[in-house]
Amino acid sequence: MIVLLRDYVDVFTWSYEDMPGLDTDIVVHRVPLVEGCKPFKQKEENSSRGFNQSECKNRKKKQWNAGFLEVVKYPQ
């Protein structure tokens, strides 16, 4: 796998800034909602995924700055 990545290093992107103009028709995440259900916030589980809180905030900030995230408002 490492050899493959090294051989094709120019094909892959390694940061969010390397992907300007990414077509959201191809790559987009949406949260499916059920009519009438109230949203709830799950507790944060920083250690279960191997990220501490500052790493998570840093990743979200990079994604926001690259235009990968947007604020949406869901009806109550």
C-alpha cells in the first residue's frame, strides 16, 4: 500500500486546501431526518476515536476554512 501511494503521490490530495472547487454533487454528507423527531446532541467521546478535543477543533477549522462545512438550521 505504501509503495502504491508513493508511486501515485500526485494523484492523491493530502489536505483540505488541495481540494478547491470539490463538486458537492459527488461528495456531500447529509443528515437524514425523520419528520416530527427532535434532534439531540450526543456526548463527546474524544478518546474513543483517538482524537483529543483540540485535534477535533483543528480538523473542523481546516474543513470550515476549505469550504467543506456549512451551517444549516433544522426545524425544531
